[in-house]
Amino acid sequence: MPDPGRNGDRTEFNVVGKTGLHSRFTPHIYSGRAKYDTDVILPNQLIAKVLRSPYARAKIKSIDTSKAEALPGVVDILTWEDPDVKALGTMYWGFEAILDNQARREDDEVGVVVAAETEELCDEALKLIADTIEWEVQPHFIDPADAGEPGAPLIMPERNPESNVFLEKEVEEGDVVAGFAEADHIVEYDIKFNQMYNYLTPPTTITSYWEQLDSSDMGEDLFMTGCDMRRTVPEGTRIVFGLPQYKMHFLNTVGISCY
């Protein structure tokens, strides 16, 4: 018997083709019941924020964190030069450091991360640090085609020291000459598809905590909740802490997890 739930076997739909329908999260959002990750407050919780670049492309040449470190309530500050950060290096992506001093887009997370008792302290510490930074502002491109021109300034010389073009491929399908000859009209145009977009999504918020679930000597379990629970974040975190899969738990917040 045909499956009555399959779209191909149905003629009446409750949702498809209708407008003005809200999602199942909508009532939670407009009523204020939705819980975001920033709504999660835990005992002795710390807030961490990363410095963001004011330039489209720039490198941090020097930085001074001493004034920020002296602020009461600032617990720790890590920079790209920290030995633990360097040790992580290219452990997951294979080509991109966990934290480096190179910003590749405006508002890019770069150089330094501050952990403090409150979000306001993080902002104050990052401002003190930003005032000390010596930037090397570098060329940037708005149009990818300009970046691909011969002689263009190199964006990622560590990937390709000769050109910004990472890969070139020509694809031919069918008999183009014969097709043109038979066509009534010929329209020529260029089309571009971005493999990755050079802008940032809204800032990711992730809340995590450790908890001892039993009295065994297997150590604490790590709980994480956040809007970026794709494979990269949990897998990278698992590798950093050397955890087996069963020691990690992912919790979903109600509604949308970030904004």
C-alpha cells in the first residue's frame, strides 16, 4: 500500500502552499518564553569575548594586555602568542590557527580573548587592549575578480605564494558550437557562486560547563549549549580536551540559540 505520508501520494496539505503561518518557535519568541544561550546563568560563571578587527584585512604587530590584566574581575587573557594556543595550532582545520593575529575580514575575531566575571568587564578589558594595538593594515578586495587578477596583493600567501587563485577548473558539456549555431538568441553573461562568504554571521554564543555525573574516576562530563552545534565546534572541543564522545553532552535551548 502507498505510504499516505509521502508527498507524492497526498492531495490535501495543511501547510504547503499557505501563507501567514508562523513557525513552532514563534509563540515562544514573542511571548518571551524563548531561552537564548545568553539567558543561561550558572554559578560562578565566566564570560569570554574575543577582540574584533576594525579593518577589512590587517595584522596585529604588537599588543599590550597589562592594563586589562590589572582590572579586578578579569580572570584570564589569552593571545595568539600564548604557548597553549600555539600548541593547538592547526589541530582541527589543518590550515587555520585557533587564534592568530591576522584578520581577514572586518569584525573578524583576532588576536586576544578575555575571560572575566561579567560581560561589561570583558568589553572594558578589550577596549584597553585595543588602544595599545599596533596594526599593519593590509590591502583588501571587494570584488573577488579583482583579487584574481595577475599581480594582485596576496591574501593568503601561506596557501598559495604565487596567486590568490586557489583552484581553476574548466568544464565542457555538450557541443557548444552546434548549440550556438542552432540557437535563435544567444545571451552571454558571467555568473559567480561563492564557495564561502566574506562576512560574519551574528556572533555565536556558546554556554558550557563541567559536571561530575557519578563517583567514578572517569572525570567530569562537558555540557554545551549553543547556536553553532555543527560538527566543527563539538569535534574541535572534544579534541582540545581529549574527551571521548560519551563524555560530551549537547543541550538545546528553546527557540533560537543566538541573535
